[in-house]
Amino acid sequence: MSFGRAVGIGTVSNVTRRQFAAGTLAAGLLSRPAAAQPATPSVRLPDGAAVPALGQGSARLGQGRHPAAEEEEALRTGIALGMSLLDTAEIYGGGRSEQLIGRVIAGQRDKVFVVSKVWPDHATAGGIAEACAASLARLGTDYLDLYLLHWRTGVADLRVVVDSFERLRSKGRIRRWGVSNFAVADMEDLYRIGGGDRCAANQVRYNLQDRGIERDLLPWCERHGLPIMAYSPLGQGDLLSNPALVRVADRHQGSPAAVALAWTIRSGRVVSIPESGSPAHVRENAGALSLRLTEADLAELDRGFAT
Ligand SMILES: NC(=O)c1ccc[n+]([C@@H]2O[C@H](COP(=O)([O-])OP(=O)(O)OC[C@H]3O[C@@H](n4cnc5c(N)ncnc54)[C@H](OP(=O)(O)O)[C@@H]3O)[C@@H](O)[C@H]2O)c1
């Protein structure tokens, strides 16, 4: 599978840079006939590429929380079920998360969309290229699909970041770049820089009990055609016992985790990246891909998570 413009059922052919739209991707193994493949919800990036709406995070993978083989199986299970966007960062486990992902994607690089992040300490003129090269080596690949600045805090000059990312893009080391943990004021600073509006995504915390971005950042990103990547979409597991969530899950005969994830991707403009090192949990999470929440479900979740 590639993640270029031509991919995806319902691909919008003449998408301008600032348009994006929900669509579907063919999921599952490439050996299955195209017509038989289930459609997987996708999100359109500003450059027209379609990515799976549900990916997989890895901040605490590769660090002994589960046996390594189990974590690898969890990620492979997710990829086979359509969660083929993998999120990592140089900082996760001091590189061990990237190494784990490297083992998982070996032999199937063309089926996955790999996201990694540079830590602000390395966001200097030479530092970003060096950090990217180290991430590529740990991942065992020669390009990243998306490279993010992990945080703005401590970054002296965003222009250096944009220029470095653009150089990496022109050399083919990264396909596109974006940011993480950027508030509206940060986005406005970024867009004031020449080339700053080439940003492909902003990765921020978003889940049923942490909806702060709905006040300002989410509408700002929608106006600018910029997708959000929702991290900690399960509230790190904390929100799964909420009674309203459990009731909605029972109605859909699904799991609370699947409902919580379906909620994050409900607009078609958000990519959600739950982490799990458990194949059983990943199968549960993949249930979000086929779960459609009704207006009544959404209202019940609003009430159930009201603070
Ligand atoms: N850009 C940033 O600054 C930033 C910050 C935080 C996170 N992230 C990214 O976002 C990813 C996800 O965020 P997160 O790890 O903070 O939180 P999360 O995905 O909300 O929650 C992960 C936790 O939920 C558990 N879990 C997963 N599926 C479950 C299920 N079906 N039932 C019960 N428990 C389940 C996992 O345990 P098991 O492994 O046992 O399933 C893990 O403990 C990270 O891995 C990372 O890639 C980015």
C-alpha cells in the first residue's frame, strides 16, 4: 500500500493543498481481492495523501511493559486490521520504540505510514538532520512519511525548523512534516514564516475527558485544512470505566475503548493513535473502524463526560 494521492476508495482527485476530506482506504492484506476488502476510514492530508483514521502509538512500547514479541504481534495485528499509521519518536524509550517499530515494518514498509518526532533539544540547524538520520537508522527505513517537531518549548527559532524540515523533504528523507503540542498562537507564529503553512498535521492530546482543543485549536485547524492527530485518545486507559461510555458500548455490542476511539475520529478530520502492546486490546480498538456513533450516543457521551 502506498499513501499517495491515488490511494483510497473515494479519493478526491483534485484536492487543493488546503482542502481535506474524510474518505476510506482499502484495508487488510494485499493478497485479498480489492473488491472484498473492507473500507477503512481515512483522513486526507493537505498534500492529498489519505492516511488511516486509526493508527497506533508507541510511547511506552519496547520498554518491557509487555514481552517484546507480544508488542510486535500487537502492532502487526493492528496493521493487518487497517491501523497502519505508526506513531513513534526519537525520545520514546531512548530509541527502543523506533527499534521495535523497525522490526515490525521490516518487509512491509510499503504498507505502513511511519510518523516520528524530533525532540526540541535537537531542533537546531544541523541537529534536525542528524536526529532524522538516527531515527531512520533505528527504524531501518530510508524515509519517514511524516516528521514532527515534538514540542515547541525550548525551540529558539521556528524558521530553522521549517527550513530544516523542507531540506529533508527535498532530499526525500521525509515525505512531509508537521508539529505537535502547538496551540493556536504557535500555529499562527508558524504560518507567519515562509513555508510554515506546508505543515501537514498537528498532534495534540484529545479524548472524551480532555476536549480543550474544541474551543479554539480544532476550529482553527479546520479553517486551515490541517488535520489533528489525537494522542492519548483513551486517556491512557483512565476513561474506559466511565458509565456513559460503557452504556454506549453495550448498545453497540462493542468495547468502551472502541467507542472512545470512534468518538475521536467521528469528524473525519482527526487521526487517532491509541497505544497498545496487547493483541487482544488492539483487536478491540480496531472495532472503532466500523463503529458509527449516533446523535443519541454523542449526546449521552457529552453528558457522561461533562465536568
Ligand atoms: N506528541 C506527544 O507529545 C504525545 C504525548 C503522548 C502520547 N503520544 C502518542 O500517542 C500514543 C497514545 O497515547 P498514550 O499512550 O498516552 O495513551 P492511550 O493510547 O490513550 O492509552 C494507552 C494505554 O491504554 C491501554 N489500552 C489500549 N487499548 C486498550 C483497551 N482496548 N482496553 C484497555 N486498555 C487499553 C494501554 O495498555 P495495553 O498496552 O496493556 O493495551 C495503555 O496503557 C502514544 O503511544 C504516543 O505515540 C504523543
